[in-house]
Amino acid sequence: MEKFGLNQSTRRHEDPRLLSGGGAYVDDTAPEGALHGYMLRSTVAHGEITSLNVADARGMEGVRLILTADDLDAAGITEGMATTPARNRDGSKGATPRRPLLAQERVRFVGEGIAFIVADALAQARDAAEAIEVEIDELPVNLGLKPGGPQIHPEAPDNLAYDYGKGDEEACDAALAGAARVVEMSVDDTRIICASLEPRGNWAEWDGGRLHVCVNGQGVWGPRDQLARMLGLERDAVRVTTPDVGGGFGMKGMTYPEMFLTAQAARMLDTPVRWMADRSESMLSDNAGRDLICRARLGFDADNRLVAYRMDNVCNLGAYNSGYAQNIQSELFSKVMPGCYDVQACYMTSKGFFTNTTQVDAYRGAGRPEAIYVLERAMDYAARELGVDGFELRLKNFIQPDAFPYKSAMGETYDVGDFPRVLTRAMAEGDVAGFAARRAESEAAGRLRGLGVCYYIESILGAPDETAEIEFTENGRAMLYVGTQSNGQGHDTVYRQFLATDLGIPPDMIDVVQGDSDRIAKGGGTGGSRSVTTQGSANKATAAKVLEKFAPFVAGMLEVDVVEFDEGVFRAPGSNRVVTMLEAAEAARAAGETELLRTQETATLPGRSYPNGCHLCEIEIDRDTGNLEVVRYTVVDDFGNLMNPMLAEGQVHGGVVQGIGQAVSERVVYDEDGQLLTASFMDYGMPRAQGLPMIAFHSEPVPSTANVLGMKGCGEAGTVGAMAAVGNAALDALWPLGLRQVDMPLTPSRVWAMLQTAEGAIAAE
């Protein structure tokens, strides 16, 4: 079984099924004859609903039900959607205005639901939506990330949702005041749309007083509990399942109104109801990502050692709090705010504002890419201002390998790391020494070339505990029940590898069960790159428990006092007699030892792991058009031990591309009235394969001490490092022209405008 074990790049077990059309996604699994739901959404960003007439629409052909806010109130559904507020600097909690399932009296963003229509056919539901008469008195729109402006919620004066601070402000400001040199930089971290390949969707059925909801999310237990709370049901009366999911990226990690509305409609009609978003609807209503402005101040001593770092950001929450939104640019940002640098005088603030736009929440990395982006852009800028090499400045200020475990200024305990080793390897793999020649070649062809570096660190998030259960079935197979949820990462493959390694069971004799709140008692779902460490540790603990339980039984089978488990089989010492795990399970079933056939164990990690690594990016800019192309990209990561290097590399590739997309082409744009101008792929610039180079991936592992596997998560690392690497490469290319501010997205029109500004300044001289 060694070829299926640790550190083996086995092919994904799920791929033949998915690539041959065998995937079962939420829209594939709806019950036959399920009714269709459709949401009537506001076309106004801010206004009072003065009239809502659904009478004519209710009488239209095929229409079974129309829900409004008043109908929900009449049914006793008055709870607001769940949210977790941040902690303000004064110790109070951030503002938590109620977010209704459907707009009540007022609309606050374009795309907010006003009525939910259920009909026999989707076309009938759409027709009924057009027949609904709604009048809205428009109010002034607030889009600014500053106090004041048109008031959106009375619970948030000046539209300020929270005011967060962390660190020692007095010590930080004193260190900045005493620094030999202070470098300041502000960066704009633009809003982006997730645009997962599969849009959001769900279906629901009501059966004998019990609710079943199928949703394409990132975990089933949170939605189950929220459905029970919102609809006034006992938790045991709700079952949530999740089938195959075509991408989540954090956006599907929280609940949305449509899930609750579909469930209520199914309960009222006692008939299954389905809802699926189309692409423009998703762009209007899915939680967006990023959207903040950061100001960094770095203080250095006379020897260019970092002695202080202060960061202040303001962020956009949209019209309401989403599930964990207030904590993204505050608490999660803080976890890696000082990066990999040995600096203890640190302080950060974060202020979140409500605006008349769609909500903002987690997007691949959730706070950590934002923190690393501003820090690494500032470090690169500082190196240029100080007149020193950017690589050398980082090496001088890194936390050294013998300083671990290291407690950062933000209170995080980094378990292990060897940042100088990883950076040095990246410089070699990326041929930094040969860059000057490549730049000269580009210049000879009339193009600008830049080299960007980013050294990132990220913190694994989510609950530190996870549960696994192993069952041996009558058909001679092993079932592994897990509490995480694959959104395309390859969990089915990796978890089979775990059991193949620990129990010697052939991977094709293992079935991985996920995404069912009835079959799996609890779980933390997927998010924060937690799956391989938390679920992997639980899998290993459960496998060890299986061996412990079976050892006496197998010893009895072999008529010996003790047995050993070695190379995937039980062995009698001094004998060539062996028993496989599946043979032992079959014998236990035959002997009536049913307690051996099902084993559950929970593992709790003693601490977080901290993936880190170095990204090197080279870009070329066409002087005539402003087109920026990423032409060379190298990554060296420390993910600790790798279970499946090929899958880790795939995760990095995907993450890097999402980071490049934000840096080069993606940007959400609203007009002054709060209308979304980038509501289709005609207007929103998704990254494309034709504009990307081969991404070279290398591993330089330092095994984590925070879990028994020595592993570190890898799902979000690519995005955490990519944005700053591209931004710094662009600045490197444009710096010789006198440009000092280079912000995302680096679209041809924006870069061309920068070039014209630079050429105009040069001509004026």
C-alpha cells in the first residue's frame, strides 16, 4: 500500500466520475417534480418600499406561492440572519442591525430580495415576478468608506459597523517616533466577485414533520442549526445534505436568504421546492470579497531593522453584516498582520462601514491575503526608499529558525519555520540572478519587465477539533465518515490515502461519506485550510482506535497472545500468518463482534499551523497598450509534510490564479446610484488560461509541531502570496519611470494611464 500512502501523488479518485458527467450537484439531485423558486430583487440601492402588490401575480398560471416579508411575519419567521460581530476597541460589540430574509419596509442594495415566487416552472415564476407591482421611494445612496453619509441603519450611527484595534498602540507609536526612518504606504485592496463555477443553489422537502434541505455549501451543521432557529423547529427535525460542489472559496461558507425561503415554501406547500441562481443573479447577491483600503507605516532603525509596524484599514461590509464579515479585516487580518518579521511593536486598527452594496465576507484566504498584501507591498516599497535590496531586507528582518516557537505581537504562536531557507530556495528556483538579462531582453523588444517578491505566512482557521468514524460494511468495504466538506479539493482521494496508509485497506474498497447531518453527528465543515490537519488528525486517531480494538480479536483468530500491525496487515510474531483489516472485519461480523465494526474518535489540535512560502513573479508591460502579462511565476512553499504533492500543487495553482486575477483584471464597479456595472463576464474580467504562465511549484517543508501529521494547510496559500507578488513586479517595472503608486487591478487602461502620467512628467522635466 506504500504507493497510496504519505507523500504520494496519486491521481484523484473522483476525477473519472466527475469528468465523465457522473457528478451529482445540487441542481442534479432535486426531487422529480420539485417546484421552482425565483427571487424578485430590488433594482434600487436604497429606498422605502411604499407599495407591494402581489395579488395579480398570485393568480397567474402555475404560481403556487409568493412570500413577502409580511407573509414571513405572519408565519412567525421574524429572526434576522446570523452574524458574529467584531469586538470594538472599547470592549463593546460591533453593530448588528437585523437582516431580514426579505426586504422589510426598506431596500438597502441592488439585488436584495423583495419577494420569493414558487411556481410549477421557472418561466412561470419569472413571469409572476414581472407582474408584481412594487413602488420604492428612492433615498440617497452611501458608498463611502468614511463616517457620515446617508444613514443605512439606525443601529450604526455614521454607518460605522465596528472599530477594532489590536496590539500595543502606545509602544508602537513610540517606536515609530523613535525610528531612524519611517516609510508609509497606502494600498487599495479592491472588491472582487467569487464567481465559482457552480452558482449557489438549494432544494428542500418537507416529509412528515421533518425538513430536508440540500445546499451546495461548505458544511451542513451550521445551516442545520440556523434553519432550526429561523423556522422554529427542533434541531433533530432538520436534515441538511451537501452533494458535489463546484467551488466554494469561502463565499459558500455562510447561509443566504434563499435557503430559508425555499425551506419555508416546501413546508407550507408540502411539496419539494428548488432554487438555483443564474450568473448575473449571483454577481448581484453572492457575498463579495476584499474591498478595503490599508495604510501601513514601517519604522526602521539605522541598520534597516524593522522596529515598529502600524497598519490602519477601513473596509466595506456592504448593506448588512454577513455571517463572519466583521471579523475578516479585523481579527483574521490580525493573525498574520506582522507577517514573518521579528517585530514586536505592532498595532492595527480596522473600521468597518455599511454601504448600499452587496455584502462582503470571506473569500479565499479571508483576511490573511489582505494582511500580507499590504505588508509585503510596504516592505518592497520600503526597500526601494531605503535604497537596499528587497531580498536582503527580508532576510535581515525574518524571524530566525532558532526563535521558534515564536509568539507574534498579535499573540499568535508560530510553531515552526525556516523563512531564510525557503526564500533562498525560491531565489535559486526563480533564477533571480538571471533576471537582469531577461529584463534587458525585454527592454530590447520595447517592453518593460519587473520582478516581484512576496513572502507570506497564513494561519489555519476554524475549529481545532474534528471527528471521524470508520464502519466496516456487509459488502466488505470500509466507510469513512468525515466532518469536512469537499468543494473540489480532492478530499475523497486524500482521505482514502489516510486509511490505505494506516489500515492497509485498498483505496478502491473505501467510501468517503460527507455532507449529511443525519449520518455524521458533527463537523466543522471546510474553510480556513483546516481540512487536512483537523480531519487528517481525526482520521489517524480513529484508525489507531480501530487497530487497538481489533488487536485482541485478531490475536484470538491466530491463536497467539499478541499481534502486530505492520505493512498493512496483522501479523503473528515469528509466523508468516497474516490477516488484512478487511478480513478481520469480515471475521468479526461472522463472530457477532459487531462493536468492532464501527469506531468513532475525535481529535483536537494543540495549536494552529502556519503555512508560509515565497512567490516570485515576473511581468512584462507593453508600452504602447499598457497590457500587463505575467510571464514567469515561481512558488516555494512550506506546507510541512505533504499527503499528496500533486493535489497540493493543484491547490497552489488555483490560488495563484485567483490572486493574479484580482491583481490584473478583476474589479467590482458600482455607479453613484449603487448600480452594479460589472454584472456579467462581459464586464467583469475573470483570469483566463491564455494569459497565464506555467506556475512552478516547489516544496521546502518544515513539519508542523501543531498536529501529529506534521502537515500545514495549503488551500488558500496561493492567493495569500500572489497579489503582492504581482503588485511588486508591476512597481519594479514602473519604478524607473518615476511611478511610486501602483494599485490593483492592473488592467491595460489603468497601466496605460500610468505610463502616460510618467511620460508626461519626464517630458516636463
